[in-house]
Amino acid sequence: MPIDERLAAEGADWIAEQLTEEYGGFISAEVIDAIMEFELEIREATGDPLLPHAVMATHLLEKLAAEGAPVGVWGGVNEVLLQEILHLEDEFLAMAGHPRKIR
């Protein structure tokens, strides 16, 4: 379910802040925003709005690699980080009154 741009930006900021606090590293809200956009594209392309996080993370990793993002290397994006982002997105959407259903 697409959300409005303002809420998506707020979510990306919140997720980036949570990751920074939890892991001590830095990931920009712009990267989170791109991941959220790619996620919507993938759900539409697969025709599966309930795609489980593990499967989504695999698709996202492929999409990010195709876009030239650092993946699969130390300090790069990996499936574990992507799944954490997806879980934080679930948490944010629930707090914002837009819970989503995932298999």
C-alpha cells in the first residue's frame, strides 16, 4: 500500500534514526527512502503485496546491486540489514495507523 510522500519521508527519517541508535553506524534517510520505493516497485512487479520479508530482502538486494549500491561487502547493504529495515518500516507504519500485512 503506497503512503503519501510526507509520511514516507517521515518514516525514512525515523528508520534511519533507529538504525543509527541501534547499531551505531549511519545510514541516510535517502537510502531508506529509495529502499521503500524499490519495495513498492517489487510488490507491484511480482503481483504479491504480501511478500515475506526474507523474499523481499533478496529482491531488494538484487535491485540495489543493479542500481550500483554497495552490497555483499563489508560495510555494504546485506539481506540482514534489509530485513531489519523492513521490520522497522512495519513498526513505523503501525504507529502511523497504516499497518501492513505480510506473509
